[in-house]
Amino acid sequence: MAEWIQHQKQYYKNKSSIFENQDIRLIWEQFVSKYDKYKTIEDKWIENLQCVKDYVKLNKKLPPRDDNDDAVRKLSNWVNSQKQNYKNKTQILNNEYFYKLWDEFIGMNYVLFKSNEEIWYDKLNELKTYIENHNKKESTIALMSTKK
């Protein structure tokens, strides 16, 4: 039965096989909605990961916690929880399968997971490269001067 369910999820997602039929899609959506409470934590985690992937693909950033949309704020909270779980290998991320999925997601979106310190160093290196490539030492240094 589990294999059948997995196939249905994939067919639904891809709008393939029997799910090309709009009536079947509607019946499946109603079924899933009715029995949502029976989803496992693992199913919900996978769904959240997919929602975050979709959000990142569309917006080129992680969901912000101050967004006006409740669903986006909820995703942001979920991402922040996963960051902590990943760092500490706790909760669902103590499972190697889920840990690997999250690790792959981070790897594909590394720039979105940089710390403020990493971003600062990147900008500093970018400035150094600019100065070296454009020979702008005097004007750039004057701008950076903190002495009065």
C-alpha cells in the first residue's frame, strides 16, 4: 500500500498517469485533505522541504520570518528549526536519510545559508579584488578612512 501511495503522490505532482484526469485530481485532493491528520511526521517534513524548495526557486531567497503571509512565516520558522536540528543532529535530522536531504538542500543553496560573518568576509574580499583590479587605492581608501 505504501508503494501505491508514493506512486500516486508522484503522479499527482507530475500531473501524469491517471492524474491527467482533472476529476481524479479533484477526488485525490479531497481525499488528501480529509486524511491529512494521518500523515506521518516524515511525510509532513518532506512536504515542508518541498514547499521551501518551491519558495526558494520562485523568490531566490529563504522565506522571511517577517513576511505578511502566514504560510511564509510558518515556512520560515520551519527552516530555522531545521537549521538548529541540522547543527545539533536532533529531532528528525538525527535520521541519516533526512539529514542527507537537508544537507543536499543546503549544498544546492549554500549562499542562502551563509552567516553574517561569512557575508561580511565575502564583501571584504570583493572590495579587495575591486581595488586590485581597478587600481583605485587612493579614492577607495579615502572613502574607508575612519580618521577625522
